Amino acid sequence: MLAFLLGFYDGDGTLAFNKTTNRIQPSLICSNKNFLLEIKKHFGIKNSISSRVIEKYSIRREKIVKTQANSLSIGVKLFEEMLKNYRYSIVRKKVDLPFFKEYFTPKEKPPTPQRVWLRIKLQKKTLEELLNVISPNMIAKILGVSRSTILNLIEENGIGFFAASHYIRIIRSVRNQGKSSDFYEPYNQWTNYLKKIGKFSNK
């Protein structure tokens, strides 16, 4: 199927440059939207099909006609696999693989000020002890960051946390039993620790 896709691309494909994303964008162009839908389904392409009306010269009618052009961006991974499948395809629609690999190799982004701040305040050992009694949701809420930010930090440190029911049980125990609860001291200790850190500020 890759050979078929490459043949179709050589005939009705285009290699564009997306100014918004600053990326090369290999796409298939076809007037038959259902055909592109089948390709999208077969290869598991997540990109949506865009449609627009274009003008082109019809040799049969000998005049310029308006027609619908449907476009499907096939993505960089599939594009690379397709190029590897047959090296003698049309040159003007190709990208040399060494250049392609260099161009599309993800560049590691520098950590945001918020991430640097969290790494300092919540180092691995501290985060592990926190997660014994305080949920990721509560940590995020007290520090004024998103839940996904805390989850990313947890994943980065390679540590786990308990199910939501564990943290609910702790909160109920502290509220209902007060100081007699086994969780009262550690829960308040770590809650106060987070409040002392305060919310993140980029100022």
C-alpha cells in the first residue's frame, strides 16, 4: 500500500510549506473526497480533510472550470515511510531523507520558568512524601498550576501516586476525627508546606 500511496502522491500530491507551523507539509489532492477518506482510514491519518473550490483548465471542455479540491496532509511519519519504500519517485516532490530527519527531529524545548520553579520546590523525595497524603489535584490547586503540570512533573520523576479514593479517605478521616486521625499531622504538615511555597508568579 505504501507503493500505491507513493504513486498517488507523485501524481496528485504536493509538498507545501506551512508558514504557521514552519513545517514542510506533504499532502494528497483529490476531487473525490471519499477516496481520501478511505486513505485516511487505512493509514490511520488523524489530520482532517480540507476542501476548497479552485479553477483549472479542462482539456476536454477546452475552458477554465471550477471544481472542488480536497486536501489531506499525510503527516511526517507516513511521508518518511513512503519515501523509503521506493527511491526513484519524482524528485521535485521529495525531500532527501537525511535532511528530512534533521528537519523533523524534535528539538528539546527549554523548561519554562514555572517548570524550573516546580523542580526546585518539589524535588523527587519531597514529591514522593507529598503524594502519600496530598493528591495531584490538591497540589496543583494550592500552587496555582494546572493538574497536567503536576502530572508531568510526577512522570518526569518516575514516581506514582494513589487512586482518588485514597486521598478522599484521608480528607474524610481528618475532617471527622480531627487530631485523633492518623493522617491529621502529615496532612496538615504537607498542606502548610505547599501554602508556604505559595502560588507561582512569573513576575
